[in-house]
Amino acid sequence: MLSMTVRDHALPFLVDTGATRSTVNQDIGPLSGRTMSVVGFSGVSQILSFTIPLPTHVAGQKLQHPYLVSPSVPVNLLGRDLLSRLNAQILCGQQGLTVTFPDGTEVLCAQGIGDTHQYLLRDTEPRFADIFWALLEPSQTGLYSCYLHWKLWILSVHPYMAPPDPLHLTLFYDREGNECYLEEFQNQLEGKTWQLHSGDILVGQQGVAAMVNLTREQQSWYNMSETAFPHISLALHPGHEARELGPMVKAAVLASDWSSSGLPGVLRSPSLKMFRIVSTTTDSALCTHELIPRDHGREKSDHPKAQELISSLPVSLWAEGPTDVGLIHCKPISFQLNTDSPVWVPQYPHKREAELGIQDTIEGLLDSGVLEPSNSCWNTPILPIEKKGTGQYRMAHDLRAINQILGTNTVPVPNPYVALNNLSPEQAWFTCIDLANAFFCLPLHENVRDIFSFTYQRRRLRYTRLPQGFALSPGIFNQVLKESLADLQLPDGTTVIQYVDDLLIASTTAESCLQATRALLLLLARHGFKVSQPKLQIARKQVSFLGRLLSQKGASLSPAHRTSILHHTKPDTVKAMLSFLGLVGYSRQYIPDFSTLTSPLRAMVTSAGMRNLNAKLTWSRNSEEAFIKLKQELAASAELALPDYARPFFLDVSETESVANGILFQKKGGERTVLMYLSVILDPTEKRQPTCTRHAAGVAKLINKSAHIVMGHTLHILTSHSVVAYVNSQTFTMSSTRQQKLARILEAPNLLFTHEGVNMAERLGEGVLHECAHRVEKEEKAREDLQSEPIPGARNLYTDGCCYRDEKEGLRAGFSVIEETPDGLKTVTAQKLNGPQSAQRAEVVAVIEALKAGKDQDINIYTDSAYAVHAAQVDLGQWMRAGYLTAKQEPIKHMDEMKELAKALWFPQKVAIIKCKGHDNSGSRVAMGNQAADSAAKAAAGYHEKLLLVRPDTETQMTKLSLTEISKEQDLASPEEKTVWKLRGAVLSEGTWRSPDGRLVLPPGLKDSIFSEAHGVGHAGISQMKVDLKEWWHPFLHDMLKEWVRDSKDGTKDGDLPITDWVLLRVIKRKWSEPRWTGPFQVTERTSHAVRLDGKGDTWFHLTQCAPAVTPQRSLKEVRQDLAAAAAGNQTKEPHTSRKDTGQNNPCNEKGHRVVYP
């Protein structure tokens, strides 16, 4: 215990180095209004107040100091804050603790203080620092307005972000508790308004700031370090901290090489790589004092204890260079290839400078044992790759030839961004560890080392460790490292995320993060890994991991990634554009409507040809604007929050004609925290659908895109559509396959659809509720009120088109429009079709002319063209939405006519397009109008009906019966039979009954013999029999054939094949009008319906393709020899004429089966 005088009162104090703040247990002075949250041994948190700074006398020192007031403290506590200000030293000895002050005063602290006098006081919140600043007030003509004027140009220099604090001039940043400054500021300056005069705006690598010219009075309050200069921070580079702007401004003030940049009003310093915008502004600023966490503005800095931690670790853990590699004690790596033949790809020629640039790397890897001499027959080339802007080279190995013949499956690598979902919102401290030369840590098996041989300066070398560029390397290393980390013990609230050779530690407190970092690094050292110390990030509030900037708030683009996007040059070839689209596509979830922004760029690639990589791109103003806007949007994109799986997810959806956009977010503390922006392109089939169908398809796509984050948790989807009900309705406009697929996605149990709320994706309020089925019925039509039933009292028009082939002119088409009037049918127009000639085009043009004729009237258009009616009533709406393109992105048929039809539909006041029956002989009003339109269209096309007289030979092809015999058989038919012939158009001509087209009528008496001949030994089917009977006619021929085949007397079913050892095989060619056969072939296997033949491989042939054959007397080889000899004209041996001819060389022997030789 020691005695101190506080405000002229002598008070005893217990020296307590565990107490953050000095504390009194009685009211010794007025309170200041400042408070602090503390907790004692009881674990109960308390909010305690500070006194104003009170005069304190101890050991010859006098100072002003505020005390924390806590009536529950059993004794006054002298904490670390006052001990530090007194410069006291505490020594531990046999007599106890001795406190020594600068004047030499020593106080021996008494022992034997009971347990009731022990008290622990510690912070439950982060340590704070006092910041004194002048906050700028909003102004229309001040500094911020000037910054906004230059903002677009400034953002083109670097991907700057808004600063974390409001615009201000920092006067004093107090980490030590300067009570004198605080008291004077509170008494004299706090709450007052200054006029700040800002000078030029500086644009540097660290950020953007404006110089401030302080008056003499204002300068007296400026208490920052000598390395800084008064400034106002306007923007910050993502890779730098706000505290770096003060030295940047100081350097700009001292620089002497400012010169014109070529841009009016902008100077440039080559030495600083900085721009200077000449400006002068004045702003009002409010002087105020705030408490902020001590790590505020230092989120990208390592923890203060980081260096101490590094010093305690083994020196062998740190990699000293690119060839300093570790060695893991694991089973040597082996794999299988699809071939045993060595692969030899010659070494590429390189510049001498490049080749020498990797010499040190080669020698270093030889010394490290990664490389060794080789005498193998394998070779793959190596490539020296220059490190941009350094003049140095790194070695790459082109192992594509080896990767192509891999027989071992590639080991999968986990998705790192799915793994990031394991981070919890409570984790605020992070460590990143980058393993150095990671793959070289794993030994290769002796049997596979030759595969990785290469040539360098005529030396043959090979790898003894797992090489880079090998397809299996990432997955194998990832698995080995995962197994090595299995024994890692982590503190509570700590997570480790591994992606190949990158490790991330996330923890709730700095202490646990440091503890986990130390444990992990020691484990890596024990297993033989090497770590890159320059890339180590220890216990930071913000770290860079896999191209992302991670913090407790979420993830954003890393500074390097932002810079690479912002400074990317304009691609001039397809290959360069695809590379750029891949770069920005990696971070597409950070900006809304990504697909629309990239649409003009993708259109250029499509126009030039996706596979034509070296094709030059044609830039337009639209595509250049999209390119610039896309870069700026990504460079300035905000961070995305990490998911909290204790809360539900929300998805807002918007849809256009070609793109579906969504925003996935969660609600925290009344605010929406965005997790990702979604943007997908609808496929060609979906684009042509009505709004409700496109919306349903877009919602399903966005659900799938966000599934890796939602992971089956509750998802609320905001929509004004009845999505599930519509998809399952009969009105749904896509195929049943797509309907079932969408239903499976939309009916997932974790999905909840709602109609209430503000849709962030559409930037609208609540959507208009509607009935999807009713809206789709309207949108399906090109004109909503287009009807398919006659309009009462409307003008009736009949249209038709025709097309025929003229012997001289080829195709000729015409169309007509006929009007029904009280006086009869009147021709409105009848013309020959110009341009491409087709019946469908003529029918559509006829409808267009009818629409023009009915302008501003109510009309009914009758047509027997299903094509024209379906086009106007159904297809036209979809084609308009799809830009008149098919699903293959090709122009639709008759595109120009369809565009004209879409316009013409709006000419009449009311219109109905009605499908009527064609060639209707009922004599009705509509039938007569349709016949008149048909006749007029034929006449306009120049068509004249011709009568065809068919005069057959005296003998038919299928039978050798004479006309007299056929006539006698026809006379034997019953009167009822002949009556049926008459009713179907048959006539008796020259004593013979013939069909309307001149064919002979098949009499009942010849039916069986004719049918049996057509059926043949090949057991032809009904369709083939009808072809063979084409010269015969009967009104019920098809039914007669079916009945005859079913009741065939031989009892053999159609297509059955008698059991034979040899068969003929049908030869099918479209140009042949009758079946032909080849063979015979010997049957090797047989089933109930197929056979397998010798010489035909493993193919099975159906019995309908086979006919029975006798056993041949000659082999196929002998037949070919005879044919070859006959063709040459000098037959060397007697032909086999003495042998019995078979179906193999006698086409007429097999009862009409024509045989062709294979």
C-alpha cells in the first residue's frame, strides 16, 4: 500500500498492475460524463463513471488524472494508467514488491493483505484512444464538392475506397491519456466551429487527401507527429491505412519536381508517382472529441505481439528464398499413366537473357535436392517467365503432355469460398499463413521421377519432389496438409480454413488468435513445412486471403485484384477479351446486374467467333462505355457480409427479357447485410417466354446459384408472382420436362415466398400482385385483344395462299383476300407472290393484306392455314420477345413477314383470326368463302388444274394376269362390293373397274394370291406390302392387309423367321424402290426376335431384316475370285458352273429376292 494526495486528501492505494484504470471507492470529485464497462471476480459487468482530471501528488510529482469511481471496490486501486504516467518501477524481492519512483522514493508494499482485499479489474471492451478532430459540415461549394467533380478521373488512377470516418481534420490522436489536452479542449474548443481553408488535392498510391492551411490559432491545437501534415482524408487505397496519408501529404509538400501532367489544373510528381489537383476551398468544421478503439485505422497491421511470437518460433520454419524447401515425412507420391511409351516434347528455344535468368533457380533446386541428373527417355519443356517490371525470371514447367495421359483421377480441391461460410460473425481476428515452395515438400517415388525430366543448357535433369504444373499436385498436397493438421488443438471460437498451401485462422479474440497461430506454426515446423515470413499476417482485424479482403464485417476484393481490374488495358482480340471476362467474372458476385454490364463485351466475342482467338474486336461506343463502367463498378465495389446461419436468408429477384438478377442478404439489427449479388442469363427458350414464365425460370436459377451459401437454411423470396402455383398450372408455357425441373427446385421445403417488402433488386416498393395465368394469356399474344372467335357485326375476310411447281418456271406462289358482302363474295386482292416462293409465306402475306384492308375497322379473318393462325395467335409473341431468333440464335423462317405481321395486327380496331376447315364441301358461308379464296390464290399464281390419265400395260408388274382375267374376277364380286367401289369413286372403263387415279381395283378372288406374293418369303410387313401393291386399288386395302396378315394360313407371325442355318440380309438404301438382299450369312446365335451372323461382328439383326437361304455350295472367297478373273479377261481356273446355283450367284433363285454381293 502507498499513500497519495488527491485533491488535498491523503488516500491509501493498493498497487494493482492488473487494473487498467486507477479506481477510487468514494466520491472525491465531480464526474466527467465518461463511462467504462468493467467486470470483477464476480464476472458481473458494470458501467462505471470517471471523475474529471483531479490534482494528484505522489513522490514529488504533481499531475492531473481522472479516476474510475466504483463503490464496490474494497480498497482504492493504483492501476497501470497512473503507474505509467508516474514512470514507476516495480521490483520483486524476498521482502515483497518494491515500487520505485523517478525521484528515488521507494515504497515497500505491505504483505498479508487478505483475500478480501484482492480485486481484479479488466476491460470487457477494446482499449480506446482519444481523438480530437474538426468534422466538416455539408456544403455545396466546399472540398467534398470539388472532390466529386474530379472523382471519376481519380478513380481511374487507383481503385480508391471511401475512408472509414467522416471527412475531418485530425488535431490530436491520444493513445496515452493526455488529460491536460483533454481538459483544455473541453473547456476552450469543443463544440466550436472553425473555418478550414483547404488547398490542393493530392492523389497518391496511399489514397487521396487535401492539404489544409491552418491559421496560427488552429496550428496551436494541431498536435500530430512531425512526419504528418494537416490534411483531410478523401479516399483510401484498399491496400493502405489512413495513418499513411499524413506522411504522404508531408512528402508532397516537400517535393520539388511538380510539373504539368498534360491535364489542365493537374500537376504530377515523377518521384512520388503522385498527382496534384490545384484547388482552393473553404469549409465549416465542428470541433469535437471522440473515443475510438485503439486498433481503429490499423486493421491491416499485425498485432503488437506478432514480432514476439515470431521470435519464439524455430528459425528452420522460415523459407529464406525460392529454393529453400522443406521435406515432409510421408509416403512418396506415385501415380498411373495411360501409356508406357515415353513422351518426348522438345525444349523450346529461349532468349539467352531469359535462360540465364533461371540459372540461379536451377542451381538452388539442385543444391536443395529438388532436382537431380536424369538419363530418361522422357522430356517436357521448361519456360522462363519474366516477373512483370522486375527483370527477373521464374521457372515454369510445361507438363500438359503428361497431364493428358494421366491414368490416376485428379484429387478434388475444396471450394475455398464455400469454406469461408464456416466463419462466424463473432470472429474478428485473423491470421494468414502462406506455405513457401509447398509442392516441393512432398517426395516423389523413384518409379515416376523420370516422367518429369527436362533439358536445361544441354543438361538432363528430373524432379525428386512433386512439381508445379502437374495436374495432381494441388489435390495431393491439399490432402497431405489436411492429414498433417489433424492433431491441431485450437482454442474455443477458432476456425482454420485450408486451401492448398494457404491457411486462414479466424478467432473471436486477439489472444486466442495468437495462441492458435503459434500452435499451427509449431505444428508446421514439426512436420517439415516452410513458411513465407514476408507474407505472414498475424492477428489482424483485416487480412488478404485468396484475392479477398476479410474482416469481421465480411469480404471484399483485395487491393491487388482491384488494381488489376482498374488498370486492365482494352482487349483487342477475342483471346484478350475472354481473359478479361474471366478476370472480372471471378468477382461477379460483388456488383449487381453483372450479366447486363458484360453483355456488349460478350456480343463482340460472339460476332468475331468464340474459337477465333486471334480475331480482332470491333469496338463501339456502347461497348467502350460498358468496359469502363464495369471496371469502375468492380474497383469501387463494397464488401460482402459473411453468412450468419443463426438467421434466415432473404432473396430479392428482378428479371428482364434476358437476365435474372438477385440480391441475397440477411437482416441484422434492422439493417440488410448483402451476402452476394446474383446475375444469370436466361437461355434462348426462356427469353421468348412471357414475363411470369421468365420470372419463374430466373428464380429457379438464382436459387441454385445461391445454394452453396444458403445450404438448405430458410430462404425468404420476395416476389409479386405466384411462382409455385403458376409453374404447376396448365397455363405454364414451357415443356413438361422443364416444368417438372422447375417444380422440384421451387418446392424445396426451405423456401418461403412472400409478397411484402421492398425489393432491392428492382429498387421498387411492393410488386403489383396479379394472377400469372391471366397475365400469360394476354402476353402470349402479340396483341392482347386478338380473338380466335368471330366478332359479331365485323367485316368478314377470307384469305388463302398456294404454291405449285411449274415445269418451266419452278415454284410459283400466289395469295388472295376475299370479302363477304351482301351481294356475294368480292375479291379484295389476288396477286402473285414476289420473292421467295412458298405456300406458308403466301398464306402469311394474305393475312397481312387482310389486316391492312381492315385498317381502323372490326374484322374477322378466316383462313385454313394452321401455320398462319398459329403464328399470329401463339408464336408471334414469343418471336418478338426473342428478337425473331430461334433457340439456336438463328433468324426464324419468314422473319421479315413476321415482323410485318406484328405491325399489321394493330391496324384494325378489333380483329379475330379464325381457323376454318380446308376443302370443305358443306356449302356453308365460311366454306364458300374459303373455296373462293383458294381459287383466287391459285389463279393469281397461274395454276391450272390438270387431269392425269393413267394407262397401264396389259400386264402388271406384280402379276402376270391379263386384263381379261382381272375383268372376269371383278365381275364375280358381289353387288354390295361393287357398290362400295362406286361410292369411293371407282368407275367401269372398257369392261374393267378402275380407281379415280386409274389403278386396277383388286377383286376379292385375287386377294389371297396377290397378298401372298407381296408378303413373300421375307414376311414383309404391312407397310412394305402396300408399297409392293401400289398398282392395285381398294378402298379398304389397309384393313384387308391387316386382317390377312393376322389370319395367314401358314400361322407364321409377321416377321418370324423359320429356323435355318443360313439367311439373306436386307440391304436398305433410300434410292431403291424394292428390297434387295445380300448374303447368305451363317447364323451363329439366335433369340426369339434377332440373330447374330458370322462375319458381322457382335451386331444383332432383327428377323424382319432377314430371309431364309439354302446352304451355299461355294464360299464368298471363291465367288470373288471368279468375279475378279472374269473382270480381268483371263480366267485362270474353271468357274464353278458344275455346282448347283444358289441365291449367292443367282438373283432369280430366291423367289423374287434380288441379291447384291457384299
